[in-house]
Amino acid sequence: MKLVAIRLKPDKDLRKSLKKFALDRNIQAGFIISAIGSLKQAKIRFANQQTSTLLTDKFEILSLNGTIATTGVHLHIAIADSQGKTIGGHLDDGCIIYTTAEIVIGTTDAFTFLRTIDEQTGYQELEIIDKMKNN
């Protein structure tokens, strides 16, 4: 496993920046190890919803989890508002950094992550290519 880190500055889009980072670094199989920071706007798709909800307030990033690769990202986020109310769901484009986002990403050369349509769910789901199995 290798580690890479990124700090996103104010006004950057969290999801778009991570997608670009994966492309720039040619990350084939990455996963979020740690993420903290703040947002001035959040766009999250809640469970079993077709569309995302735009939230306009200041939020602390409590957690960010998921996979990233050159073929796509699948991330979930938990945030808290100024009263400590916590909410979370599927991270969408439109989550805008307020002051910072400090993210540590693990990568491995043992796998390649792809995003392919799953016939059962109808969504692009994670397909794992095990490079060690093919040797």
C-alpha cells in the first residue's frame, strides 16, 4: 500500500477535485483513509433517492469514505452543521470547500477498480480486478 495526501483549498469542488486527483496521479485502486475539513455548500444524495439535495450552510466534514480510481469515484460523506446535527449520504458534485479539506488516500497496485453497470442493481458498481490472481 502507498499513501498520498491532498489538501483542497477554499472554493474547490470536493468530488470533482478527487476525480481529477485520481486522473492526475493515475490511481487505479484508491480508498479514503482519513478526511476532515469544512464545506460552505453540500450536495448529497440521500438513501433511495433519485436526485441529490443541495444544502447551503457551513458544515464540518466528519467522515468521507469510499473508493477512487481513474475510472470513477464512489464516496459517501457525513457532515455536521453549526448545531452539531449530523447528516450524510452519497457525495455529489457541488460540495464546495469552505476553509480546507485534508485527505489521505491509500492506493494499491494489487487491484484495479472499475465502475461497470451491474445488471442486478442497474447502477455503475465497483468491479474489482485482482492483479495478483492473474499472475
